[in-house]
Amino acid sequence: MEQGWDPEIKRFFVKIMNSIAITLFWMMACATAGLYFQLAYSNGKPVIYTIIFYFLMLATFFLLIRYLYRTWKNA
């Protein structure tokens, strides 16, 4: 009798872990850029930086959703 996990179950859990990891990475990157580098709010600097930050955050969010959709479409 074979020991270990079924290969399909292993691939399923790898998909779960990759989805969680990339989503958390995106969230931490946005929070870091927004709060630490003060791009989320305009505080004595040109508003264009804030607009660019939110535009890039929205664009990368759509890319994240597209990645997750394509990853889970074949599940």
C-alpha cells in the first residue's frame, strides 16, 4: 500500500496555498506602499501620486482576480 497523499489532493492543496500566498502578498504590498510610503493619502505632496497608486492597485487587483480565476477554472 502506498503511503502519502493522493497526487490530486496534493495539487489541490498546492492551489489553495498558492492562492492564499499570492493574495496575502498583494495585500501586504498594497498596504506597505499605501501606509509606509504614504501613497494612500495626499499629505502635502502632489495628488497625482495618490491617483497613480490607486490606479495601479486597482489594475493589479484585476490581474490577481484573473490569475485566481484561471487557476481555479480547471479545478
